[in-house]
Amino acid sequence: MSDQNNGDAILILEDDEKVITSLNQLFEDVEFPMELIFCRTYSEYEAVTSNQDTKHRIKCFIMDLSNDKSEDDSNTFKSVQYILEEYENNRVPIFIHSAYLSKFEELGDKGTVFKILKTTRSPNEIVGLIQKMSVCGFLNIFSRGGTLENKIMKEIHNSFVCQFKPKEVHEIINSIEKANPNNIIERTTEVFERIGIRSVYQNTIGIRENNESVKVNAIEHYYRRSEGYKFWTGDIFKNKENNSLVFIATPRCNIANKNFNNILICSIIDVNQEDVSAFLKPKDGSKKISNKITDNLVGERLRFLPRTPQFKGGFVDFVEVHTISAAILLEEFEYVISLVDDLTNDIIRKLASYLLRGGISDTHYDEAIYYFQENSDDKP
């Protein structure tokens, strides 16, 4: 399709000539800027992917499960091996385009793997999705040599050359060596890697040169932990029986050191349609929407959690606070998502502030206004 021999490419594993012709024509119709590499057999696929220069150009895969007539009867597909390998080792979308999707149960909950049943309309669906990813730049963010990799490497370089003043590196290593003489390699790696990662993160979310604050998408408030503790401060869990949500507020140090008897949790209230209507009424600026959420819906006892494709949102309720055992949490609840540290810290601070308010008896304001009147007889 393209003469961009050194440009980005899409690899298509497909042996049906009708589908190949359809995909090729549809990509041409939208003037897609990447090369299409068609592999009709497994040997062709292996030859292409064994070339590292070519493989690094691939921004997306479209793969049929059955590419050999004998597989139609056996329901054993060699392409499954390729799909799992690419999922584990490559940071690009994978489109599984097949009439045998019911035979492939793996990766069903992975949002970068698209299972599309092969029909007369499915090529249009695939091309439309890939075109959208291309136009918005998504295909070039996570891939090898993509914008994220380049940005991270630049920031890691900056964190190396700008992070340390004279003698600081030696002093850090000396402190590690003195405390951990038998574990110096592992501990040194751990400490300096965290320094680099924190530098990358903080420089990414820092104030812009024009002093404008960073406006994050709501989805950036959440992430999914991939490993580590079974539960952590800022995690959101869901009750398996009634689907109610809770926020884990136990301090990080207690969880890390297993210094707790029970887990401190706050209930999360659902965002109902009345709430949505209340803060959607303003049409002339996000500031007014923000004020409505903060002043009308939240107050001092709640903390708003925005809705995203990952999470339905809600209000952390500082009145509905209680403890449960870790065993009950892990048995009766399931992990949903985690809040980023900034939001977690904000919720913990607001919870502490709410509990420390104390408060006093309410003032009778009709009586208090008397002392502000011009003609008060008691005026000095």
C-alpha cells in the first residue's frame, strides 16, 4: 500500500483474500499514512517479525485466528501463540479478527486487545477504530520509540544530569553501604530508580512555562496497580454481594509494616442522576461546574470522585467510616481501582480535617445581626 519502507506499519496476519482486499481498500480510502504488511501464512509472519528493524516499525496488529485450513477442524490455532507473545512483549493494540472468537478466551479483560467477530462489516469497524487511534496520536504514544518512551528517556537523562550536586551521589551510596552492606546492589538500584521515576513524574505534571496549571483528564486520577500489596492506601474495593464501594484510608506506613489490626475504610456514595443534573446545569464554564460540585454537593463531609470509563465515580463519605479485618476485605470484596497519590492524600487530609473540626453551638444569626445595626443602644 505504501512506499514508506522506513515508516510506521500495521502487520496483518490474514489468509482470506477477500478480507485482505477489503482492508487494503478501506485503508486507502482514508489515506492511512502507515504501510500495511500482509502475512498470508505463519512462515511469512515469522519472517517479518524476526526482522527487528521491521518489528520496531509496527504500531498495530490485525490477526486472524485461523490461517491454515487444517486449523478450522482442530480448533487449535498457531496464531494464539503469536498474539500472547505480542501482548507480553509489545506495547501496541492487537485486533483479533476471526470467526472463531468463541475459541479464544484469553485476554478478554484487556483493553488494548480488541476481539472483533469476522463479518462483512467488521473490516469497516477495524479500520474506523485504527483511524481514530492514528488521528489522535494514540498509536505513537506507547509503542517502541513512541512519544512516551522518548519523553521518559529525556526526563531520565535530565534527572541524572540535574538531580545531583557534587558529592551527593557518593553520600547516597555511602549511606546505603553503611546500612545495607550485604544488599548494596539491590538497594542502590531501588533508591536511584525511584529518584529517576519521581523526577519524570513531577516534571511531567509541573507548572508550564506560561505558569498555567496542568489540567488533567479525570481518568488521570485513577490507575490500576499491577503488583505489590493485596490492598493499599487509596484503593477502592467493591462488595461482592451488594456492589457497594469503599475507600481504604489506613496509613501507608501501617499497611507496609503490617502494623494494623483492622483496615480503616470510608464508604463511597453513588453519584445519582439528581447530582449529575445539579452540576451539569451551568453551560458557560467549568469553574461554575466546579463550584457547584464543591459547594452544593460535597460540603465538608464528602469528597467527589469523578466518573471515568474505568470507574463510575462517587462521593467518599467521612461520616460512613468504619473498620474491617483484612481477611474480610479480601474475602468479601474485590479490587476495583486505585487513586493516584495526590488525590489519595487530598482525601486523607479532608477526612482528618472533618474529624478535627470539633465545631461549636450554632449562632442565632437574627440576634447576632443586632450588634451590626447603626442605632444599637449598646454601641460604644
